[in-house]
Amino acid sequence: MPRHPRDRPEHMKAGGPLLMVASAATWAAGLVLTKATLDVTGAAPGSVLVVQLIASVGALAAACAVTGASLRGAWRPGWVGLLEPGIAYQLGLAGLALTSAANASVLGSLEPVMVPLIAWALLRERPHWRLVVVIAGATAGSALVSFSAGGGAGSWAGDGLVVASVVAAAFYVVVASRQVTAIAPLPAALTQQVWALGFVIVCQFVLAGPLRLSVTPTQLLLAGAAGILNYALPFWLYLTALRRMPVARAAGYLTLIPVFGVLGAVLVLGEQVTWLDLAGGALVVGSLVADARTAPASDLVLKREEVR
């Protein structure tokens, strides 16, 4: 299978790694702030998600208006937003309401592992043996995190929903990576989240009826800020980074999310982490970071000809 032009060394551009670090940091900050919103307001996860996406879409629309970004040709491919943030965050928020932000952050780091597996299934890109080792290590780490749920603020049901959301997010990465060179990051992020907003509004109406929020203006602002941090900024930064570096390398930087997320959960929310959380998190992040630092992007998958 021919390599994507963006994956060739001569097409690497400066700033990609920095953008991915910023994306991971804002994603983690948004996760922690979302957990705080759920705890403070006591609102249903679906209702909070609607408010967050409205704030995110508004911020992205304002950015498009200021920069003069054109949305032409971006609406139809924007359907991938149904996967993430649509389905992924619908499941993720439901899981976050049941488990801890620390657990959700660490389990979320499985996304870089799932991406090559899904690419193998859909695109017939066979993963390199190095990724098999990484998958084994990361899976063992996530199991430790889940086993620790009984002694902390997590739950099997919450962790399971988070993992399901990560699967949907991984599908999004595989599909969106094929569109990133044709559509500018800002219009792509906006149209994807408009699709996602329509999806979650329908889900909210079908599952819980019309949106009802008994919150104060301050709590509403908190939810909106969490939405901008969890959706607008990280997606914009991530899609921009994909234009500057290979998808395989970018996925490795997602392993920073649990690092920032667990730190934020401890410092901001006062959550307690067990030694199993620490051991599992270290195993997940250590496996993925070691692979990202030692494996060239061309080694992450074997070409289709090699599979045959």
C-alpha cells in the first residue's frame, strides 16, 4: 500500500509534536473539568454533553468567522464527527459519571493501541510485531486499572463504557486521517462537531426527552468551558498536527493524556489513586511512549504487499 504523502520525511513540518502535546494537555484538562461539572451540577451526562458541544461549536464557528475559513467541501466528510465526539463522547461521559477521572484518563490511552488494530481490520494494514508487544503491555496495564476500581472511585460499568468510547474514537482516527489533507483543520473540526451535536441532541430527546438543566449561570459557564477544552481546542490542535506529522507518530503523543489527566484529577479534584492505578498507568504509558520513541513511523505497519 503506498504511503500517504504526509508520512514521507520530506513532508514533516515543524510544530507537529508541540501541537500534539498541547492537544493532549487540553483533552486531559477538559476531561478533568467535565468530571467536575458532572459532580457539581449532578446533571445527566447527555445533557452536559449537549451544552458542551453547543459551546464548542460556537467557539469554532467564531474562529472560522474571524479567520475567514471556508466550509466549502467540509460538510459531507464531517459525518466522521458522529464517531467522535458523537458516539465516543456519548459513551465516554456516561462512563465518566460512574468512574474516576484518573481511570478514564488511563483507559483512554488505549486509543493509540486500537488504531492500528482497526486499520488492520479495515485497511488490511498488518501491524508490526513491535505493536503486538505494545498491545500486550497496554492491555495488561488497563486491566490493572480496572481491577483497582473496587478500592477507588471507579467501577467496572464505568470503565467498560470508557473503553467502548475509545473504540469509537479509534475508528474516528482511522477515517479522519484519510481526510485531513483535503480539508483544513478548523472547518473540519467545526463541521464534524455540528454533525456530532445533531446526533447527541437526537439521542438526548429519544433517551431522556427535552433538555432540562437545573443549573446556575456559573455552572452553565463551567460546562461551556469544559466543552471548549474537551472539544474545540484539542480537535483543532489534533487535526492541525496531522497535517504536520505522520498519523502513527501523532497517535503516540496521545499517551500523554493520562499523564496530564491523572495529575489533574489528583490536584484539582482531590481524587485518590491506588498503587494499582499507578502501576497500570505506568505500564500503559511506558509501553506506548517507549514504542513511540524507538520505532520509526514506517515500522508501525507493514505495507500491504508485505502482508500478501
